[in-house]
Amino acid sequence: MNREQASVLKEEVALSIQEIATDTTTVGEIIDTRGFDAQTFIIQAGTLADGSYLPSIVEGDDSALSDESAVADADLTTTEVLATVDESDEIKKIGYKGSKRYIRCDIVSSATDSGGDIGVISIKGLPANAPVA
């Protein structure tokens, strides 16, 4: 049995680790899903003093996401609410099952006073061509 998976996964920074200390929407990076049939966002909290950090997934066909729209719950592996982080060192994931080429994971923070550190990683899988770099 071959347990190696690194050659069939492609990771990208979807939101650089940063301190979020206000109630706001922090916009992530646009992810191009071309060549991959699976997409998962990993949301990671560092030290959180307070607040709740909800992922908001958007999709579109335009490379700049000028046509962005919220992803329907049916096109996600869980709800965005269930992927919310609100504790230090917490990790949550949410998968995308939709058909749009471009997607993005934004973080909507609420109940923040001091805030905390949040980052998001994009993991692409099921590549059309493997191994991936």
C-alpha cells in the first residue's frame, strides 16, 4: 500500500497569518482550481484573546472574482458556521465541491476587542496530472 500523498496535493497561502483585532471582513487570496478536482481550506488560529472568525467562501468565473458570489451550502463539505474558529490553536477545515474555477476564503471576524492571529491554507487535491510541484 502506498501511503504517500504529497505528490498529489498542492498547497497555497489563502490568507497570510495575521492579527485581526476588529470586527471586519479580511479578504483572502484568489485560488485558481484549474487542474484539480478537490479543494479544502484549512483555517488556523494562533493565540486568540477574543472574537469569532467565520470563513466566508466565494466563487466565480472571472480571475479577479469581479463576478463573485457566496458559495451555496450544497457546494461545501460543511457549513461555514461549523468551520468557525474561536479558540486559540484551533484548526478547522471546509471543502469546496462547486464547479467555479476561482474561489476565495475570506474571514469575517466578530466580537473582537483584542483579537488574535488567523491564517488560511488552500489544499488542492485530485490533480489532472501528478505528481504536482
